[in-house]
Amino acid sequence: MMRRVGEPPIPGKTYTSRPGAYAILPLKGRFLMTAQLRPHVDIQLPGGGIDPGESPLQTLHREVMEEIGWTIARPRRLGAF
């Protein structure tokens, strides 16, 4: 069982699943992460939700460019959850 992160679901509220794609980007023996500072500090992998008509790979390229200004070379799928 995974540990919950964030606020618990609100009873009675309808939620829509939105798949996403996220990158693990090696950098000098470490991994590049992004940080959201407000409303609270949240460290994240670069990536985000897949837009309608977009493939996971297209999403990954778009999100990495939007968030850190990088292009991705030789992406490979490591897994899915």
C-alpha cells in the first residue's frame, strides 16, 4: 500500500482520473527535480498531465520544456504506475 501524499479525497466529490508522464533526468550523478514553493514546498519530478490527443511521450517533451527549458534526447520508458 502506498503512503498518501496531500489532502485526502472529499467525501461526495466526483474526481476525474488524469494520467500523466514524468521524467527521471540524470545530471552529474544525481537527478534533476523541480520545486513548487507555494502554498507549501513540494519537490517533484519534471512532468505533468497528458492533454487530450497527446501521447505520453509528447507530454513528456512538452512538460520538460515548460518546466525546465530542456529538450529530451533518447527517452525510454522505465515503467508505469
